[in-house]
Amino acid sequence: MRTQVAVWAFGSMLLMSSAAAQSVRIVEPRDGASVAGSFTVKFEVKGMKVAPAGEATPGVGHHHLLINQDVVPKGEEIPFTRRHIHLNKGQSETAVTLAPGTYKLTALFGDGAHKSLGTEFSHTITNTVK
């Protein structure tokens, strides 16, 4: 009985640490940075595999960049607009050109069918374009 409890507890800890390790973030530019009108946004994801869009496979997806948009709720399709940039080919960075001003940039990870993984897989920064 003790062995079963120990194995169950160890397995539970592994599941919790795996879930805690899952995240997405914008690594460049830094939050609060001033950037030129054309700049590169670089993404990082932990606990998931990045792949081109296609089938919805558990643990696999691709990046999206939302410009001045709220996070798309979990399970909803991420729209195809000029403010919802899809990195369909499995890229981890994209070039962006914006007019001067302050922008909210949000990284949002979605599955192969472009369904949002929700706020758990989002990261928002604010940048000023010169």
C-alpha cells in the first residue's frame, strides 16, 4: 500500500510540474522597450512542440501575434485579420511594421486548427514604436 501511495504521489508531482512548465512568452522586444517602425518579435514556448498549422494534435501548436487585441478565449478559433498574425509555418519569430505609437503585443499559442489555448498560453507586453 505504501508503495502505491508513493508512486501515485510521485506521478502527481510530475503532472503538476509539467503543467507548471507550460508557457508562452515574447522574448524580444522586451516589455516597455521603444522600437523602430520595423522590428522583429521573437517567441518562446515551454512544454509544447511548435509545428506548422494542420491537424489539432495534443501538445503541438503554433504562435500567433495579436496587436492591440484581447486574448481569444480558450477553444475559440483565432481570427485571420491584420491584427491577428498567424505563424502558420511553425516559425518562432516574425517581422512587424507599425506606425508610431504605443502598442499592446500579445503572444498567443494555438493548436494546429487555429484554436486558442487561452490565457494560460498567452503573454502581453507594451511597446512604443518611434
